[in-house]
Amino acid sequence: MAEEKEIKNLADSIDLGPNFDPAEYNDVDPLALEDEGTEWDELLTERDNLKDRLMRTMAEAENTRKRGERDRRDAEVYGGSKLARDMLSVYDNMNRALETVDDAQRESSKALIEGIELTMRELLSTFAKHKIVQLNPEIGEKFDPKLHQAMFEAPIEGAQAGHIIQTMAVGFVIGERLLRPAQVGVASTPPKQGD
């Protein structure tokens, strides 16, 4: 009894428009509609198709949102890759300049050398801020073609084949992507005594 009252209150609260005459529908048996067959089946099929299209559209919208978010993050991290790659030559030149300075030059041009060293530290600090990290492989580390570029191979006594024997130039990565591989020398298999 309480359920019927609740249903009646719910039915009364629904506005079906000014042209709706409930008397027209008092004689309609919902089960009879199912027996009519084709029209009812068509409506059910259309409903199911619309529901399927709605779910696919919602899934596509969610995928587009996720793809857009991923692209935004990638642009934030990797957007400056071209500029960063161009700045590596500035790093190389400053590094070469500092490596050639001897004690006599350091003493006579102390302020200039300190300025170059300070600029180099600032450049490395800026690299770190933008997730640009140096790849400086250790001697004896295994050669990784994804991170290193082999400049030469040499048979070295005591060195294991396929391991780094010299680092000629450091490499750099930005985020998880390689900007420039580290240039290295790699140990090869030493020749056999009879060769």
C-alpha cells in the first residue's frame, strides 16, 4: 500500500505536458506491447545502439583528455630539446677552455678563469633545473648503445670486451630522452697468440 502511494506521488510529480491525457493509456498493457514485436524490438535495438554510441563517445573523450594531458607534460619537459642540444656546444667549448688552462695562466688571469668557471657552474645548474643530466660513463662500465657512441675499439690487456676504456666526450639526457650519446672507446676482444 505504501509503495502504491509512493508510485502515485511520483507519477503525479512528473509533468507530461498540457496535451497528455492519462485516460488514453489506462487500457495499455505493457506486456501486450512486447507481443506487438517489431516496433518494440526496434525501439530496444535503437536504445541499445544509442547507449553503445554514448559509451564509446565518453571513452573517446576520456582518451583524448588523457592524451592531451600527456602531450602537455611532454611539451613541458621536452619542448626545449632543440635549444638544449644547441647549448651543448657552448658547454663543450667552455669545458675545453677550462681544460687547457695551466697554473701560470690561472695565476695571471685569475679573475677571468673564475668567471668562466662560474659561468660553467651556472650553465650546469640551468641544465639541472630543466632536467638535463650529464652522462659520464666510468671506465670499465659496460657499453650501452642506447646511451653511448663507440668512437673506436681497441684490444686492451685486462679489459673486458664490450666495456668502456675511455670517455672522450660526456653525453646528456633530458628527462628520459637522449640528447647526445657519450662518446667512448670500447675494449675489443684481444687477438689470440697465434693470430
